[in-house]
Amino acid sequence: MRIPCPYCPAFIIPGAESCGMCGASLLTEAVPGSGDAVCAVHPEYRSLRACGRCGSFACAKCLRQGPGGEIVCAACQERMPMGEVAWDRRQEVGTVRAFWETCMDVMFRPGPTFERLQPGGTVGSSLGFALLCNAVAYFTTALIYMAFMAVFPMPDDTMRSDNVSPAAFRALGVGMFAAMMVIAPIMGVLITLFISAVDHLLLKLVGASEHPYEVTLRGNALSQAPYLLGLIPFCGMYVAPLWGLALRVMAYRSLHSTSWGKAAFGALAAPILFCFVCGGFYAAMIMASSAFSR
């Protein structure tokens, strides 16, 4: 069931306070004595739709979407059992299985998974998932580099000139692999914390979030599920970030009960700005180099 916008042909998302297409506010003040239905919780606003479960009139602030797509009020939604992903039950099913099943659900069934997912989650749970995602993302590629260094060591002449033994060179490869498997996940967790904070501020800026930072962190961490593609050498690290950005938009939209436009702004504004800044910096360096060479 969908809710039509009173001002344009678009349909609105339950919980949104403005139309994602025309931008009109969906919170219309009630006129005393007009006979219009008013919200049961906010009587100062006209009702936009009646709850499909209890029948109470609800304004744009109070409307939500039920698990079957029905329109319900916020009170009824709170009484409904919220969904979980396997990662939330890792103590029951095991960490490896929970991680695999969660990645499969997020990657190939993102709509139903995020739609009924419980917004709240602990910081430790979200960071633990992000840690595993980043470890898997680099594992196969790092392993191949280590194997390459073991099978194809440096030429003997080069080793003798540098006073490096073949055993030391192979040990260096193992050390680089171990360092990568420690440093990359830790850096991934730190980046997840930072990006989630930036995204949360952007969502707050456009009025898309009334939830705490932990909700944005949960959505960002779960959207890294495509990093599982890192098990495929080399190509995984290039495909996964783009897939993850698309999933992050979906996660923010559902967990924050906001519009597609606001969710996309929160998830994509910072990466796009970063690309423009880096692109401009490199372009300036190339132009400066060309001018200097003349």
C-alpha cells in the first residue's frame, strides 16, 4: 500500500515529513471546526492516513510501513517484533555462519532485510562486522602477493648485492601478509567510524534522521557486506565499494525511515565531494607540471 502525495503525483515514504519529489511539507496544520480528521498523537496536524492496524488517524510524523507493506502508526509498529540479521544471533549460530548469512541477505535481499531490520544495534556489534568485512576484502589478494614472493623471489644477483637471503625475502612476504591482515581491518574500522559520523551529520542536516549515531553506524557497517567479494582476487576490491555505496543508501532509507533523496544525500554527498576535491587536486598538479615543463 502506498501513500499519494497531496500535492503531486508522487508517492511518499511512510515517516517522511516532506515529499521527496516536490518537497512540499506533509505536516498540515488542522483548522479548528473544519471537521477534518486530525492525528491521534499530534492533534495540531491533519491526518494523512488512518493506521491499517488500529484505525487511529495519523499524521506524516506517525506513519510507518509494516512488514507486509501495510501502513501503520508508530505505536503499532513499536508493538511489532523487529527483524534481526544472522549477525545479531552470532552467539547462537556461530560467528562464521552468522557473517556469511548476513552478507548473503544484505547483498542479494537488501530490500526485505533492511525494511524490517531493527534500527538499533551496539557499536561493538557494528564494528565487529566491519572488521570482518575488511579482513576478508584483502585476504585473498594479500595471500596471492605472499605466494608470488615465495615462488618468484628476487634474482640471486640482486639479493647478493643487497645482502638479502632468499629465506629472508620469503619471511618478508609473510610479514607483509600478516601486517596487511592486521592493519587493513583496523584502518577499515576507523574509516567506518569516521564516514558514519560524516553521514550522520549530513542526514541531520537535511532532517532525515531522528535516530542516534549508532543507527547510521549499523547501516554503514552492514552495507560493507559486498566486501565478501574480496575472496575473488583483485576484482573484489574494485566492485565491492560501489556495491556497498548503493546498499548504504538503501540501509539509511530504511533504518532512518526517510526518503530516497535524503538517504542518497547522506550516503553519497561526502564521497562525491571527496572525488571532486581529489580530481581537482590532480588536475591542478597536471596543469602546473605542464606549465612548468614549458
